[in-house]
Amino acid sequence: MTATKIHAAVCRKFGAPLTVEQLSLAAPGDGELQVRVAFCAICHSDIHYAAGAWGGRLPAVYGHEAAGVVEAVGAGVDGATVGDQVVVTLLRACGRCHHCARGESQVCGVKLALDRNSPLSDSDGNPVAQGLRTAAFAERTVVHHSQVVVIDKEMPLAAASLLACGVITGHGAVTNTAGVRPGSSTVTIGAGGVGLNCIQGAKACGAHANIAVDVSDAKLKAATAFGATHVVNPGMCDAKSEVRAITKGGADYVFVAVGITEAVEQGLTLLRRGGALVLVGMPAAGATARLEVLGIADKAQRILGSKMGAARIHVDIPQLIHSYRAGRLKLDELISARYPLAQINEAIAEVKRGAALRNLIAFE
């Protein structure tokens, strides 16, 4: 099978606008498949990578929150065939290592063929990096079969694309990583796309106090629509006093859904004794927070890292689709606008300004 010509949004210099260019996409190899992308949402992780926050190789194509239709299948692929609708995630796993065997495939560290050699190349045959293991700011992508979840054809692909990252990251941080119990009190710092899904997860778990903290009143209004029982704007009041008053001493769980280290420090002040601080947002490489270690030990508090909501995508995504259809999970309400690929820089700018929850790049 020969390479396919595609149009993709390419990052050639960190922080510079993306350019739409024609690239070559290699045919899927063993264990891989090719997906025609229908929608790809813009996540802050794409923006951070394109700005150079986590380094990486350039040129690169980003975009990792996608859904589409399988067009070609390589040898050794089970569970997906041509014509299937799929959610495409960045979670790539070998299925055999220690972590995969323990149900922790989100932290699988085995390097697969696509980790070593990108399927993308430019007009001169030079490699173009597959950003976030997906490169879905493009008409088509080639990914490992472990990255996709087949969904039924009645599920709208626009809503389905959101399940690839933002929803499973926020919702899963609450339901999987923290395992919030009914009657608990929760605080979510940051009411953006991921934070709103922490709030949705807390509501699903039966949190009696589901508190959103953000400096944007517009985002706090959205948080209420997504299930927050209380909202706190730290620019208008003392967040610690407000949270302690609502929870009568401190929250059982605090979810930091922004990549700001000061929010981690703030989160500890909102916890009760024996509470858990869950780190969901991803700061820039090398960022550090100051923590008073004695207090953490004395109060028996826990700090939990949550990568992609500890998602088991083949279990969690079908369950979330069921909740969406039953009216218990908001997805359509997360979509702010749809843009063609040629307008990707405008779509990204809206997200950076905080004017959008999730903007979609639409290919259909």
C-alpha cells in the first residue's frame, strides 16, 4: 500500500502559527490502522506543546482528541475493521508489560514502532513528528490499534471526539484515580474543559458538595450547569475560608484541573485531614510547587497523580457513551464552535483567550 497525501496543520516553530501543508502519510503497519478524521477537538495540551512547554521534535502535527472512520487496517489488528466508527486517543499500550497486566495501560512505557518512526513526512521525504502520538490536526492519521475504541454508528462523531481526552481525563480523575464516594465533598480548581468533567464526575459519584473554583465568572456559570453545587471566585473572596465554611473544615478531595503549580499549593490549603489532592492538569516541564511536607504527613493527606483519568479506554468510553445517551453526561454542551482546518489558528486563539470550552476542527 502506498503513502496517502493528506493536508495537516504543521507546527514548524514553537509559538508560531500553524501552517496547513500537504504531507505524506505512510500505510498502516502491523498492529496499526488508518483513520479518516471527522472531528478533532483542541485541547490545551496541543497548545502547550505547540508553544514548546514540553519540548519535542519539530516539525510536528498535533491534535489528539479525535473521532473518525477506519479506512485501512494493518496485519495483526483485532477488534476494528474498515468502516468502523472510532474514538482515537493518545493512549498507546503494548498490552503485555507489567503496567498493562495490572490494568494501568495509561502508563505503559514500551516503545512501539510508531514511537520510533513517525508515519508522517514532508514533500522532501523528511520526517514530521506525530505529536501526542496521534497527529489528528489532519485529514487522516495512522495509529496503533490500542489507541482506538470502536463505537456504534449512532453515536455523533463530534461528541465522541471529546471522549478521547478531556472527558476521560476529568471524569476519570474523580471516578478512577480518586474513587470518590457518595456523600463526599469535592473541590475542582479550574472550570475549563477538563475541570467541568471533574465536576461531572463528582456529580456522578454523588458528591454532596461539588465546589468549582475559578477566577472567571463565565466559567463558574458553566460549572453550575455541569453540576457544581457551589462556586468560588478567589479574586472576589478568600477561597480557603469559603471552602472550609461550605465543607465544615475542608474538602475530602481537591482536583487541580489547571497546569499552574500555585494551584497545587492552594489545593492543599482546601483539604481536610485525611483528604486527597489529585493532580490532573499538566504544567510545563520542570515546574515545581512548594509543599509543607510535615503538614501532609501529620494530616495523613494524600497527593495523587492522574494521567488521562487512569482510563481503561475500552471500558470507560463505552460507559461514558451510555451515560451520554441516558442524559447523565453532557458532551454537546462542551462544544463551543466548529472550524475548518484552514481556520485552526483562529480556533486555537479562541481557546487561549478562554472564550471556548472545546473548539472542534471539522473535516466533514
